[in-house]
Amino acid sequence: MTEQLKPGGPAEETAPVPGEADPAPRPHGTRRRFLTYLLAGPTLAVAAGLGPEGATPAAADGVVPTLPGPADLVDLGDVLILAGAPTAHLLVLTVGEDGTVTFRLPREEVGQGITTAVAMLVAEELDVPLARVRVQLEDARPELLFNQFTASSNSVRSLYDPVRHAAAAARARLVAAAADRWDLKPGALTTRDGAVVAPDGRTAPYGSLTTAAASRHLVALTARPKPESAHTLVGTPTPRVDARAMVTGRQQYTLDLDVPGAKPCMVRRPPTVHGTVRSVNNEAAVRAMPGVLDTAVIPTGVAVVAETFGQALDAKNALDVTWGPGTVDGYSDDGIRARLRSAVSFPLLPLPLTEHLDAEFDFAPVSHAPMETNAAVADVRADRATVWSGLKAPIVAQQTIAKELGLPVGKVTVHVVQAGGSFGRRLFFDAALEAAQVSKRCGRPVRLMWSRVDDMRHGRMRPATHHKIRLSYAAGRVVGLDHRVAAVETDMRHGLGEILTATGTKLPGGLGNAAFAQGLFHLTVKSPYHFGVTSQQLTEVPLRMPTASWRSVYSANTRGAEEMLIDELAAKMGKDPVEFRRSFLRNRAQRAVLDKVAAEGAWGRPMPAGHAQGIGFHEEYKSRTAVLAEIDATDPRHPRVTKAVIAADVGRAVNPRGLEAQLLGGLTDAIATTLTAGLHIDKGLPLEGSYSQFHYARQKDTPPDVRIFVMPATGEPGGAGELGVPAAVGAIGNAYARATGTRPRRFPVNFDVDFTPFPR
């Protein structure tokens, strides 16, 4: 049974942090509040919630000020936190009789390290060893509404206080249970190593207290988390809790799961994106092939179920299918680029009494290319269904699958499985939906796997973009920034992770997907500089391609291009690129990270011919970073980033080692997509079909010297997952320009078709 503990009643007392004096009261209107629930029995369970906070714009002297934009006031992360606030108290933490602490995480772990960060928060608040904390990925729970959505660098931001409050509430009840047992005041007790400790040295392990702590008759308590000044684990570089399992092969991903009776399945896909099946011409012959158990036509192709994946692969390749047209069959790279270029234009008239610098940039589409391809396991019966997959939006996946199968949502169980990479790809649940469709048609459980070729060619991609940027200046000051972005339409039909907003994205007449994309653009993209009149606009071109948000979404290209043009304007005005940026940044925190990389990277040091440094800056999701990159471009066709210095201020880094990994990943993404990695579209299909063709950065392409500096903690955590890409794109592009004397305008800069494409 469940009982809500209502604060403010006569039996209520405040539970102090054991061994700590009461801190000064927080001012009225602070960001967070919490609720506590308990589950009676031998397991203590609690949950916590949160509320809103405001934002404060900054100012600078000696420049033409820029008014705050939407993302300066409320960013997408703020929106997601506010949307999730009503259900944040439904997050569940349990303490078992064996003293093990388990937190059910309503987010997806895709390698970004949130399971480790959350485990650290729990261990910190409960004073238990980190090894005694377990983090389980939560099944789809529609009642969480907007609070089970992994996106927008938001997981640590949105969970930081709820997790701490949940753990603090559990600690308070354990302390109260021990106080009752020993007839002592709770304030006289402390906690250490998973036990409550009395002043005389007696200890009560948490496991021995859980039944009493979960009792409905325990005096109602409110609790507060430790002050950050008391943290001993949070803020300390800590190895991932799943690192050993990952490197030894014990970590289970979707296709590692042992689901009884689930047979391998693969899908023959059309020769162009979004093509349709008109007829299967040799179905009987394929069904007679060794190991083949069944075939099924689904909306995305023809599925084959077999005893082994090898047999399924052979059979699906043997299928003779007559295909209907796709959605962009007549388009190749040049045609797409022409559509984008014609969608936006420079302002007709410059600002009065000013000079201006104009530039155009093009960015190719890019595959998400996670190590784990799309995969799902599904077991669909007449009256129920169960699905397993790596999902960042499991609620809308559950709701959509239920609708597709004609079942009530409550009869569809969706298990979230740790995934091997995402970068935005797993916001969509294509494989889970396909697996459910195949399982229903074939009447058996299936284990569906996309091949690498499928994943490259029919998986979702970062859309191609075109940028027209004008910087206006007068009397040594920048007085205007006008940036017009044209992008192939980004599919946002996952909404905010549930069926209401997902349905809203499907509204016709520009009120749906396009409006959603505009909102996302303006809640994420902003300029960190006082550049006077600033305008950043998005125009989406409605080409129906399999797109999705890619790490940093619009910011990687938009801000990366701006950082490159800023270098060009600095040179035109005879200014040093670092000092030029420094003079226009809006606040001290921004200048601090820029100064840090300039000092640690020895900005301006002499370099041999063909070598150069570049700088870039970016701010997003309440965090900021600067990147200094050094490049060897003595062979412009094979440049290599040889060194990188990164500084980041994320407010408070829960796990600095995890933050360093995120920034290193962002740097690697930037190296790849700026220099070599992209997709060529040819008559409606990407040519690339493997890592040997999609030239993502290899080990030899990454700098042997990378130094990352995490700035001192201030305030609550900001976002970090996407932070590292845009500044690195700008820094690498600027370094390449300085090393070669050629300012690149099309990315990646080396983008030849140097391979023989796989057959369609």
C-alpha cells in the first residue's frame, strides 16, 4: 500500500542532515520542492519532485548590447524540467533488506554515463558505498508523462534535485527508525557506510531498519539533501559503474537478452528511402530456404524470420521485391543543396552607416552511426505484448505500438534496455515498432536486427543545412548578427516523449512538425556575444527524409559556422581572435573559460608552416565551453587535429570524469563531421553503407594530446551532453583556415566518394 507524507501537519518534524548544523533557511521561491512516498513492508521506497526557477540576463560594457533571446530566458531544458515537475515525485528509490539501494531511472543510458551520475547522487545522500547502489532502467510508465524522455542534455539537470530529495527522504526515515529503536533523538544520530550510527558507537545497518522505516506509523518527516559543501563523492572524478561489464562483454544489450522462443529477424528494405512494397515475387522460394521460418510484409519492407541471423540475412537478400517509389527519389546532393540555398536569402539592405561581412556555409547530412544498430525484441500475443529495446522516448513508443496492435496501452509492456550509443537516434523507436509488427503477423516472438547497411542508409540522419550569415560592424564594434538557416525538415514526431505532443507534431499546415522544430531551434540556439541587433532564423525545407535530432541538433552547425565567421571578421578588423571574442562575450563566466583555454593552450605560440591553432566558444543549457584546437594541415587533403584544450563550466559537475568523456566525445564528433564524415545522397538513398565508407574519425584521427579543464562548481548542474560539439566545430574550422590560408565553406572539407557503394 502507498501513503503520502504530507508536510506541515502537527506530527511533522524536520529531519536534519545527520551530524550537520541547520543551514540558513533558503529564500522564498527557490527552484525545488519535494514530496515523499513510502511503501510499507520490508523494502523502503521513496520518491521526490521539483519545481521551477527563473533566469537572469547578463550585461557587458563597451559594446552594443544584444537583448536576451528566448534561449537566454528559458531554454529547452527549462521547458522539459517544468513539464516534468508534476510527475517528478513518482521517481522511485528502494532500500532492500540486504542494504542494497536501487534507483529506477526513467531515462535511457546510451553510454553518456547517467547511471553513474545518478548512482553517485544516491550514494552521496545515503552515505552508502557506491558499489552498493544499483540503477535500473525504468519500463515505460505513461503516468510519468513528460518525465521519461532522454534528450536535450537534460537528464542530470532534471534529476539532480529529485534524486537527492528521494535519497534524503530515505535517509531521514532510516534515521528515524533507528532513533525509535534506541529511544534517541534523530538529530543525535549520524549515517556512515550504509548504517545509522549512535553517539555511543552502536550501529544499525540500513537493511535491518527497512521494515521499521517503511512503517505507516513512523512519525512523518520532511528531509533535505546535504548542502553541496558536505559532498565527498559528488564532484569527484569517478569511473563508470558499468565500465567493467562493458569492456568484458558482460553488459547486456537488446540482442543479448534471452527471451524464450524469440527467433532472429531481418528486413529487406527498399532501394530508396521510404519506398513501399508493391509485391514479393519469390516468397515461396525464400520460405523454402534453409532455416527460414516465416516472412511478412510490413510498412517498411519485407521481414524474414529464421533460425539464425545468417539464415535471415541470406533469405532477405534473396527476396525479389517490386518496390513503390520513395519520397525523395529524384533528389541527390546538388538538388538538395539547391533547394536549401533558394530557401533563404541575405537581408536586402545592410544596417545604416555600417559595413558588413557575408558568408555562406553548407553542411552535409550525417549518420548517427551508433555502434549498436537498431534492434528490438518483441513478443506479441492476442491479448498482450512485450517489447525490449533501447529507447529514449519509451512512453510514446508504448502508446504507438499499442495503437498499431489494437491493444490497450496497459496491455503493452515496454522494457528499456541500455543501448550502445544514440546521439539522438534512439528518440525514435523504429526497430521496436517493426519488431511488434513482425511478431503479430508471424505469431511468434522475434529478435529484430538492422544490418549496418540498413542503419546507414535507412536509419535517421542529421539533415543537410545551408547558412547565410551577415556580421555588421562600425567603429570597431559588431552591431548586428543576421543568421539564416535552411535545413531539410527535421522529424520531431516523437514530440516530448508522449502521445499528446507527438500527435501535435502531425498537425497540417505548418502547425505541427515545422512549428515544433521552430520552437526547438529558438529554445536552443543563441549567440553568447553582444553583437547588437541579433537574429537567428530557421527555415525548414519539406523534403521527407529519415531525419532526427543529431548531437547538438541545430547548434553544431549554426554556432560552428558563426564561430568561423567571427574569426574572419576579427582578421578583417586586425584583431586577435581570442581578444576579439573576449571583448564581446556577455559575462565573466564566459570569459573565464575562454581565458582558461587560451592560457593552457599557449594561444598564439609560433607554429610551423601548415600548422595552426583555432579557437571556438559555445554556451547552451546553462553551461559554457571553449575549445582550442591545433591542426596539422601540411597535406590539406589529410589534415589531423594534433592537440585540443577544452575548458567547460557546467555549474556543477556531478562526475567530472563523465563530463570529460562527454567533451571528448563532442570533440571527436566535431573532428569527424568537420573534416571527413557525411552522407552522399544519390537518387533518394545515401551511398554510405558501412564505417569503411562513412568516414567517422578513427583513433589515428584523434589528437594524441587532449587536456580538459572543468571549472569550479557554481550553482546547479547545467547540460553537458551536447555542449562540446559546436565550439569544437568552430575551433577546427578556424585552425584549418589559418593553416591552409583557405576558409572552408562546405563541410566536411574532404568529402569524396572514394568507395564502391553497396548494391541498392
